[in-house]
Amino acid sequence: MQRIVVPFFMGDSMSGFDVPGPHVAIEPEVPHGSPQQRMAVLYRALANEVATTKRPLVYAGDCLATIGVLAGLQRRGVSPTIIWFDAHGDFHTWETTPSGFLGGMPLAMLVGRGEQTIMIGAGATPIQEHDAIVVDGRDLDAGEPVSESAVSHVDLDRLGEAIPAEGPLYVHIDVDVVDPADMPAVNYPSPGGPSLDAVAASLESLASTGRVVAWSVSSWNPALEGATIAVAATETLVGALT
């Protein structure tokens, strides 16, 4: 499993984003312009790397990096079910968002909803809504239309019932899915989540299927208190993947 690091948040370079172990860093020169224009270039570069990497493990500063991972898999002819571990739905469009934050939109983009600038720029084709599963999305905004879509939305302990019987899986983990008591230093903590051990056990079960073709981790904020603890906790999750 090859570690790939994308040390950017919303198209801007992050300092202090130190990932343990050997890895390939994706740090292209991104253009001046909108975050969408910068991320289109950034995630096309990520797609280039994923397309030539067997079982990549991508660390990134935000969940929009999933667009580059999907684009890279699709170049290899892989059409995965996306399993989305996240305390949030990330299913807004410009018509529904209360904040205008692009980080609340990536899953909607992946299924073809809302603005597609980054998807097109990275070379990704939207997946069908029924090929996405949100796990423990406990902090949805009012008007966030997950329940009105064909996307599955399950608690951690019901994930096994939602996974299709066959086909490749792409697993994305926003570490804020873990209860903040075990996972500090995240931008948008949401109490009441599963423990670090429970999430790690679920990931280990997924890994044991032999069907996971890519993993990605949307990580801690290195500028926040507790970042060292968050790095260690993330490595506990990653340890469950092998």
C-alpha cells in the first residue's frame, strides 16, 4: 500500500502536515484564481498518481481530494462503491449550503450534484447515488438532502448490511467520524461518535474483504491543539487497513 500525501486545504498549501512513513507528495504548482480552479489542477495531479498506484492510501487536508482518487481509479477502469466515513454528510450544493463552504460539498459532487468544476478538471465521472454509503453522518445540516437521495446512510454497526455483495470498494475516512474524545484537532468536531477502536475494527473488517482498491484519509488540522494525539490516532486507523 503506497502512501500519497496531498498537503493542501481548499487548494491552499498547509504547513506542518507531517505524515509518518515513506510517501509520495502531491505538490503541483497551482494557478491563481478560485479554489475550484486550484483544486482542479491539484486533484488532476493526484489522479495521475493514483492511476499508476496499486491500493493507494491518500492523506489529504480536505475531503475534496476524493475527487482526484476517484478520477485516478476510473482511469484504470475501476468503478467503485464509495464508503464515506464522516461525521458530516458533505452533500450540499450551492442551492442548499448555509455556509458556502466547498468542504461541505464533495460527496454531492461525486454523485453529479451541484457544481462540477473540480470533477471535470480532475477528469472524474460522477458515480450513481446508490453506489455511495455515508457511515455515521450524525451532524447533517438542515436542508442537506442525503435522505432525499439514493445514497445509503447507516450507523457504523449497520455498515455490513449496506455493502454490496461484490465489486470494488473505495473507502474514505474523515477522521472526525471518530468521537472527538479520541480524535482531537479536527476542524469540525462532532460529539457522540464511535470510539477510535470501533472505527478501526470496522476498517479492519473492510480490509479483510480484499475488495478495497483505495483508501483516503481527510485528516487532522496540524495547527490545532492535540495534533500530535490526532496523528497517533490516525495511525491506529491506518494500522487496521493492512
